[in-house]
Amino acid sequence: MKSVERQLEGLVLVTVEGRVDLSTADAFRVALTAAQDRQAGALVVDLSAVDYISSAGLRSLMIVFKAGKAVAKPFAVACPSPLLREIFTISRMHMVFPIFHTLREAIETLAPGALSAFEAA
């Protein structure tokens, strides 16, 4: 699992690549928590390059989501593959936090001011 963080106005975008499973879930949670702590605004997690997410990975997302919610920092997941969407549905996580089909949709909803910087890049 790899992650890349990108700061935008009022938002941090973390793009994740590979598998998020028992062996990588802690590193995933640490990366997301660090990104969330560095930004006063929203956190969007781009899962477009994630092949698989296990229950340990879902738990990491939940921990980060709850931490952000406690301090009023919006959180969303974007671009999950059909397999990941199925995993979110089966686990009912799609009812817990917002999941968007595109990054543009997530950014426009959580931090509209960041949209021009996102599209310019």
C-alpha cells in the first residue's frame, strides 16, 4: 500500500494505491490521521487505485472518520472500484460516511473552494 497526500484549499486529498489489508491497515490509518491532522478542513480519500480493502482497512477508515467528526472535519471516500463498492455495501459502511463516484464530486461537496485548484492541476 502506498499513499500520496495533496493539499488543496480547505481540503487534503490522499490517494491510496494497492491493497489495504491486515498487513497495511495500520500504516493506512497512520497516513490518513497524519493528513487529517495537518489540514483544518476536509479529508478526501481517493481509492481509485486500491485493489482490495479488508475489514481491518474499513476499521481504519472508521477510526479516521470518527476522529474527524469529533473536531468537525468533513470526511469522504471517492472513486471506489465496483469491488470496493460491494465491500462497502456488504459491510454497510456506505451508510456511515459519504462515498462519491468521482473526486470532483467529493471536492465540490466538501470543499467547493478547492475545486478550482484541483481542476487546475
